[in-house]
Amino acid sequence: MARLWVSALVLGLMATSINAQSVRYSDQPPPPPPGAPGPGGPGPDDNAHFGWADVLRADPVQGIVRTNVPQQQCYDQQVVQHDPGNTAGGTVLGAVIGGVLGHTIGKGDGRVAATVGGAVVGGAVGNHVSDHGGDYATTQTNCQQVNTVSDQRRIIGYDVEYRYRGEVYTSRLNYDPGERLRVRVQVQPAD
């Protein structure tokens, strides 16, 4: 079985070697498929070729470009705030202190009544003495997003003057071509 496998492998390598020797190599690329762009231009029937032109001058063309720039604008504004105060804390603290004093002063069966009475009186005094709040003015910062339009001068293209085979041409390009410009030359019958 191993011998049969080795024989098949040797025969396969020999067939590949013989086929590779019969292929001709050429400097010409294979012809393009029908309807595909050829080397001279976009279509097989297009009588065009490429050449190089000498650039005589390239003048930058400037234009105004507008851009929206989002910015955040902040401003300070005076507002009136209301502080509700802390009356509950004073009332509770007064009631506890009043209750302890009433419990200490009271004797016998009147001790409970003195404790309750002290808590009520202490709560009332604590409520009266505590902070009842009030109105006050403060500064608040408000921010909002606005779009600012910015106009900038920029180069939007180049007016290029170039010479090809003794003739001078001009074109507007979106880049600076340098000293030489690749041109596409197309020949068509004049009707």
C-alpha cells in the first residue's frame, strides 16, 4: 500500500514538471477580458494614452470655508433661595431636656405629670428658639451650548498652466501637481 502511494506521488510530480516546461513566458501581459478597461484608457474602443506635461505654474485658489464650532457659554445669575430651617431638631431637643427636668423635679405620683409637662414646655421653648430659616440671595451658574460660525480662508484648489507637446493648457486641480503633470490624451475623429 505504501509503495502504491509513493508511485502515485512520483507520477504526479513528473506530470507537473513536464507541464511547467511547456508553458511559454512572455514580456507582454495577457490581453484584458472583453469589455474590461485596457491599458490605454477606460474602454477597449477608447483611443487614449497617457503622457507627461511640464507645469508652467500652479496658482493657489483660496476660498472661504465656514464651520460651526459648538461652544458652551456660562453666565452667573442671582437667585433667591428659601431655607426651611431646622425646627424639628430644636423641638425634639427641647422636649427631651424638659422631660428630664420634669422627671427630676416631680415626686411620687406627680412625677409622670411633671415629666409630660416638662416635655411639652421644653418642646415649645425649643421650637421657639430653633432656626426657622429664611430667604437669602445667592449666585447660580447657568450654562448653555451655542454654535459659533467660523469663517476661514483656505486653499480650495490650484489653477495649473501646463505645456504638452508645445501647446499650453490650463486646468483647475484640487492638488499642487509639482513640476510635471500626468495627462490623458484622447484622439477622436472630428465630424
